[in-house]
Amino acid sequence: KQTGRDIGQQPELGTCLCPSTSLRMDTTEDSAVQDFLQILEEHRRNCERQGKYVEADIAKNRLEELKMHEENRRKEAMRSRQIAERLGVEEAHMLEFQQFNMVWDRKMENYEQHAQDLILSMKERHAAELRQFQQKLLDNQPRPKFSRELLDLRRIQEHLAKGKDYQEAHKIKLKSDALEAWEVEKWRNQKQQEMLQREAKFKHGKQQELIALQKRVQTGREEQKKQRQMDLERLLQRYQNVKSELEAQQNLERIRAERMSAMGLGMGSSNTNLNKSKSNRLA
């Protein structure tokens, strides 16, 4: 008996959660930007130490501009990557859903074809068995058993014929023939009725056998539908689990990014205030 457990290898939704190529590209770009920011920060400090405050202010403004630009770039990159991750999960789910339906449609189609073959084979076997049964009834029919009255008339007819009383013998013969014809017709009607009853009983037995097979087919059909629904619910639940996990990961990533951004902006603001204080004292 087939179940939905043999539906086979379908794509795992979890494989769509981490596009490693995109992460490597982001990491490489982040490293290059950080290197440049570090160089620019070192230049600002050197200018500050050397009293080149105009150049230091230019470097400071450039740093803030680049940091803001980098922050926006990171946010947009994260947003684009998270959209791509969600689309990847959706695409994997749709592919898995299509494969699920394709496999189950084929399985149920094969089941229906097999069921129809079984029913057709049984009907053909029943037809052959009915013909054999009917022929057996005809072959095994007993000879008619005549009444004592008819047998007595035949003996009288024979006795009269032997006594050369042909006129009386002829009269008895006509009477005997009529009685025999009536008894033969009655016997045929009775046997025909008996054959019809036995044939009806035979057909009823075969019909019950066919109904039992059709019930088994229907039971199997309902079991397949139930199994398909159970497998579909598991597939959808797995998709919801992966989707929820991805949403949680992405929310956590956004929260961390916002915290890092706030820390970076706070540090930048503190540095700016400190530099302004130094400038005022020098003035």
C-alpha cells in the first residue's frame, strides 16, 4: 500500500537561508571601506597633532560623510539580501509544492488505473464464469419424469396396438400425446424457472464480490486522499517554520545593525563635541 512517505527528495527550504556568495562580497567590501576609514581617521589625527585644523576638519567631515554613506549602503545591502532570502524561501516552497502535487497526482492516477484494471478483470472473469455456469446447467438437465397417468396410457396404447385394436389405440395415443406435450411444457417451464433462480443467485454472488472490490478501492482512495492531506499539512508547517525562523533571524540582524549604528553615531557625536571643545580652548 502506498503512502505519502515515499514522496521522495524535495528541496529543503532551509538551504535558502544563507546566500554565502552575497555575504562574502559584503564582507570584502566592508573590509575595504573600513581600511579606507581607518586611513582617513589616522590622517585626521595626524592633522590634529600637527595643528592643521582646517585639514583635520575637512577629514572629519569627510569621515562623517563616508560613515553615513557606508551606514546607508549597509542598510540597503542588508535589506536587499533579506528580501533575496525571503524570495529564496518562497521560491523553494513553490518548487517543493509543485513537486509534491506532481508526485501525488501521478501516484493517485496510477492507483485509479490499477483499480480500474482490477475491476475490469473481475468483470471479465465473472462473464466467463457465468457462461460456464449456464452451459453446465444446460448440460446437467435431467430427462423429464412423466406422471403415472401418462405411463398407464402408454401401456394401454401399446396393449391395444398389440391386440390390433388400432382405433382405440389411436384414440389413446392422441390423448397420451396431448398429455405428454403438456407435461413436457410444464417440466420445461419449471426447469427454466429453476435455472433462472440459480443463475440469479450466481449473479448475486458475483455482484457482491464486485461490490466488495469497489468498496476496497474506495477505501484505498480515501486513505490516499487523507495521506496526501497529512503530507501537505506537514509540508506547509515546515514552510511556516522555516519562514518564521528566517523572520526571527532577520529581525535580530536588523536590531543588531540598529544598535551598532546607534553606537557608531554616538561615538561620532562625542568625538565631534570633544574636537569642538579643544578648538574653543585653543582659540
